[in-house]
Amino acid sequence: MRGHDAALDQAIREVAAVLGDALVRMIFPTPPTEQVDFPETESPHVTAG
């Protein structure tokens, strides 16, 4: 049985972080944009009347 290797543990955490970041970038290729607020008359949920 191998002993505890701190350097290996750190390398595994770093590789996991890089792969996790790459996965998120693949799933969400563009950064989220702020939602534009519409005036109440142009809001999709408001009916004119």
C-alpha cells in the first residue's frame, strides 16, 4: 500500500480543476449576459389595455 503523497494529491486537484473549467466552457461557450429590462409597455408579460 502506498503512503500519502501530498504532491500527487495537489497535482490531482489541479488537473481536476483544469478539466472542470474546460467542461464548463464546453457546456456554456459564451459568458452570460445581463438581462435587458424592458419598459412596462414592451414587457412580454404585460398586455396592453
